Amino acid sequence: MMPPDLHSIGFNRKELRSEIEIDANVEQVWRILTDFEKFPDWNPFIREVSGRLKQGQKLKVTLKPSGGRTTKFSPKVVVCEANRELRWVGHVGVPWLFDGEHSFEMRPLSETRTLFVQREQFGGILLPLLKGMLRNSTARGFSEMNQALKRRAEEKES
């Protein structure tokens, strides 16, 4: 597992990235990731998601990283490719205040093994003030979610 890494990707832009190898096929990982009703049962970071999983649609998302604050927002789905990638763009407050493009990518390593990559690109005028939160509670949330997804996918495969 690669620990979350926050790095610069341009002027006033940061990216947080974390990846993990999962002993399950991409279809199984995708099924778990897109079964929003069951998120409260296993996902310690993204506690709730509702809405239609289709490009252009808005979702309602509740984040609650351990040791962090609950955040609710309504991102727009920009990529939804089954068994490959789910990506949304959201804002906290008004656009350009604090923006994030969050993606979940699944890459097959074999027929029974998947590389899961979770990343988010952040920007906005509040970014310099929120870097500490991103390095701490948000990075911890990525790691905890990746570990929980791995456990759930691997227990379902056995």
C-alpha cells in the first residue's frame, strides 16, 4: 500500500493520492465502490452517497474522516466508466473557494488482483489555509477507506 501523498501540481493546486493492491477482480471492487447504500456498513471516510451514478448527475456526499469534521457537498459526476473509473467534481461553499476533483480508479493487475487508486486534486483561494487538514484528516480518510475497501473485497471473494 502506498501511503497518501499530498504534492503540488501547479499554482495553488495540490493532489492527494493513495493506492492499494486488492486481492479481488475489478468487477468486485467496482460493485463495492458503487453500492452506496452499504457505505455506512464499511466506509469509514465517505459515510453517505446518494444520487444517480451517471455522468452529468449530481450526488449528495457526506465525508467524515476519523478525527475530522463532517463535510456535506453535492459533486457532479464527470466520469463513470464501469470497472475503471468514477470521478466527481465538487465545491465547499461557492466555486473557486475550495474545489476538489475526486477520482477512484481500478486497474487490473491480473484476473484476480486490482490496483485501486484514490486521488483528489484541490484548488481554490482557501487551499493554503486547508493544507494541514488535507495532510492529516483527509489523508487518513483516504488510507482508512482504501484499507476498508480491501478488507471488504477480499472477504467477499473468499
